[in-house]
Amino acid sequence: MLCISHRIISLFCNKSCHFTFICNTFSISSQYSRKKKIITGKPYRTEEELAQKFIDHKLIKVYAGKGGDGRSSFLREKNRPMGGPDGGNGGNGGNVVFVADSNMKSLEKLSPLYQADDGIDGGGYNCFGKNGKDKFVKFPVGTYFRCEDGSVVEDLVKHGDEFVAAYGGLGGKGNRFFVTNTETVPEECTPGQPGDARVFVAELRTLAHAGLIGFPNAGKSTLLRILTRARPQVGDYQFTTLRPHVGILHFEDFTQIAIADIPGIIEGAHKNQGLGLTFLRHIERCRFFIFLLDLSEPDPWQHLQTLRKELSEYEKVLSERPSIYVANKLDLPEAKEHLLDFTNQFKTEFGEDKKLVLLSGKYGQNLEELIHTIRYFYDEDIRVNQMHGMTSPMRW
Ligand SMILES: Nc1nc2c(ncn2[C@@H]2O[C@H](COP(=O)(O)OP(=O)(O)OP(=O)(O)O)[C@@H](O)[C@H]2O)c(=O)[nH]1
Ligand SMILES: [Mg+2]
């Protein structure tokens, strides 16, 4: 018995490394079993955090690469002591290229300075320098660039659009380049040219087919949440939404309509009151608008007049853009009280040709009618575009 136990102990002693290994494995596996489950997916961010991260204009400096210098050299080898000029040309400097990428949503991650690589200098033995690598910088779709003088230089409207922001300098010529019939041993070589250096102001304007416009608390975010998978915050207080949100409305025929929830507009927004001009510019690119009015407010008609006035004061053409008018919160008794007056005023102002959709966004009442109307406006927009020679509709 003693012997057996001794043998077991000696076995453990001899195989001490085995033993430790087993112990280690055990301890590791137990460690894993105690570890918390890793939660994957996007971390939840509050509206404030999202708003802090949402940057829609930025100053960006770009420096293209300098061209490599040409080389002046002469071949000297054992059997060819007078081998002649063999200086190669320098490589071209790299360009800085801006590319539109639909996966980017904000200018937050962009750095204020981008620089492309310089070209490599030419060498002896007629070696040409390598071209500098281009620098590709990704921007969200809908970004446009202004020069220092304020003029718009370029507009990235669809995924994959590119624009060369700064051209690299040309490489210099080596002395081999200057060989002619009369000048067989030139010493001349030229330096590489400097690359462009430019400053741009990048501005992002949300691209969507439809823009939701309304006073704070009108129910814009509630409606976007019910129509699409976007998740803007909803709250019973003003200015809950602090940055634009875009959601996609899907149809059975695979048509996708992008709807943007723009933070609430109040009187004087065009003079930068409320959240002001910052978000009015996001409306500019929407193909049509959805005016959402809270019918439970004491004077919803006045709200509509104010919204239309703010748009036209900001930019005249905006008030002429096709618009859907929606009277919201019809489930509330106050809204029902105001309904008759509002519809009468609406008919007097717009006549019979403009349609008013009566809705309760929270309870989904009359939602189908609104979806049909949005689809009708989208189809009309495509038809008008095609008449003007634009063949492909904006895609998401
Ligand atoms: N009764 C009722 N309440 C609604 C309806 N739609 C929205 N609400 C409520 O109105 C409040 C404001 O809704 P939001 O969707 O945050 O309004 P908003 O227009 O996005 O507001 P801002 O982000 O501040 O511009 C919330 O408490 C909603 O629950 C509706 O159809 N009926
Ligand atoms: Mg909102």
C-alpha cells in the first residue's frame, strides 16, 4: 500500500510538469467559466453623446507629396570608364484624394491635416524614383467642400465619388533625360516640384429623400421610429433630438426611401435661434418635406405659417419644394377640438389640391395613408428628375 502510494507520489514527482500543466489548464478553464458574457454590437449612446460626436463642418488642410529630385550621375565601370550620363528621374508626389463613403456618418473622425507621400529621388544606373503613394481620405456622402474664399469646389453626392483635393508635384528629370545629339554629357538635372497645399472647409448636409419638419415636440422622432428602424430619442420636452437622424422606409418592391428627422425648428431659426441654422442646412438636400404639426397645440395653423416662413427666409427655393402636410396627435381630445378650424384654414390657403394627412404617430392611426403619400411624392420626384435628364434616382 505504502509502495503504491509512494509510486503514485513519485509518478506525480516525475511528471511534475504534467501535473502543473493539468492544474494550469484547470485554473484557466475555471477562469473562463467565471468570465462575464461578452456583449457584442454597438454600444448604446444617449442623444447627447450622439450630438457631441456629430460634427458637420471641419477645416481640413491637405498637402500633396513633393516630386522626387532628378539625379545627375555618370556611369563609371571597370570596362566602361566613360559610360555616359545615367541619372534617373524622380518619382511624382502622391495626390490627396477625397472619397465619399456611405459607411461614414459624421466628420468627427477626420483629422485636420492630411499629407500624401513624397516621390523618391532618381538614382544612378538610370534608376527612376518611385511615385509617392496617394492619400485617400473618406468622407460621408453629402459632404461638400468650400475653398477659403467660400466658393464650393466639389460635392460628394454618392458612394464612391472621388475628387483630387491636392495634386502631387512632378518628379524632377535626371541628367540622362537631357542627352541630345549635340549635348551628349549633360550635367543638368531638375528638382522635383512641390505638391499642392490647400485648405478646405468640409460641410456635411444630410442626404435624404424626405425631411421631417416641425416644431419641437411635434412627434417627428416618434414618427421616424414607427416608419423606420432609426432610433432617435423621444421625450416629452423640447429639443429632445439634437442631431439629424436618417431612417429608411422599405417597400415590397425593394424601393427604399430615406427620411431625415431634423431637430425642431422654432421662430427665428433662420437667425440662429433655437438650434437654428446648424440644422436648417440639413434640410436643403431633401427632395421633399413632411411638415408635421402638433394639432393639440393652441394654434397649430400659426406653427405651420412660422415653419414655412423660416424656410423661405433661410432660402427662398425651400418653401417651393414639394411638401406633405401632416396633422399629428389626433388621438388627443385637444387635437380633435382644433381639427375643424385647422382643416378650414388649410383649405382656404391651399385649396383642394394640397392634401392634409390626419395622423396619430404614437398609435399608428392612419399611417398607411401617410406611407402611400410618401411613396407618391417619391415617384413624382423620380418622374420629374427623369424629365430633366437625370436617369438614376438617389440610392441608399
Ligand atoms: N398622444 C400622442 N403623443 C405623441 C404622438 N406623437 C408623439 N407624441 C409624444 O410627443 C412627445 C414628443 O415626441 P417626439 O417624437 O420626441 O417629438 P419631436 O418632434 O421629435 O421633438 P424634438 O426632438 O424636441 O424636436 C413624446 O412624449 C411623444 O410620446 C401622438 O401621435 N399622440
Ligand atoms: Mg425628436
